[in-house]
Amino acid sequence: MIEACPLLNSSQPPEYWIDELKRRGIIVSLRWLKETATRLGACYRMGRQTLISPTQLDQILEST
């Protein structure tokens, strides 16, 4: 049951986070976000789909 899975409800694709960061005046490239998330293990991969949770985004931003 998807509704009962908070992880899936809060995780978003990298493109979503790029737009959210841009709205706050933080400009990063999609490539940088994906590569950093993968290098840190701060993402969920399902096939070719990548999802990043808010907690993982914090981890990515704190690593810079």
C-alpha cells in the first residue's frame, strides 16, 4: 500500500529538487546532483529511476 510508505511519499526525482533549490536561489546542475547523490549513496535507485528524500538532500548539501 503506497499511502502507508512515507519514504515513497517524501522522495522526489532529482529534477524536482533542482527546481526547489532554484526557487530558493541555489543553482546546481542536474548532473552534479545525480553524481553527488550516487557517490554519497544518498539516493534510491530503482532501475533507471532515481529518487532523493529530503534527508538525503540535506546530506548532499552538507557534503559541499
